[in-house]
Amino acid sequence: MIKLLNNKTLTIANISILVFFSLLYYFDYLKLDAVLIGVFREIFTIPFLLAQILFLVLGIIHIIKHKTFLLTFISILLLAINTIYTFASFF
């Protein structure tokens, strides 16, 4: 599994999680409530929450152990900010 986790895959996973939650926030801000949006929200929210935590931990470990590119570091930083914002919205 360590061979599969490089800068490119980590950056793509982080950005896809960021895009998903950004779209959720955007749809909620615009009060868009279509059935298809609700279906995707229900199906993908919990897996993306778990993936958000997992990739944040893996990203921090990756930064500590390996040399990372600036884009990877920025994506991990944005994922950390998004994680704080997401879990703060529960309370």
C-alpha cells in the first residue's frame, strides 16, 4: 500500500474530497434540493467523511516521511481546513 501512496495519488484524492464537500456546501448555500443531489449526498457523505480523516492522517505521515511537492502540501493543508470546518458544522 505504501507504493500506491505517492504525491500524485495523494493530491488527487485530497482534491476530490475537497471538491465533494465544496459542492455540498455550495448546494446548501444556494438551497438547491433536487432528488439526484440528495441521493448522491446520502450515498457518498459517510464514505467521504471517513476518507477525509484517513487521507488527512496518511497525508501528515507522508509529509513527515517523504519529500513532498508544494501542490501535495497545499492539498493536505486544505484538507485539514476542510476537516475542521466539516466537523465544526456538526456542533
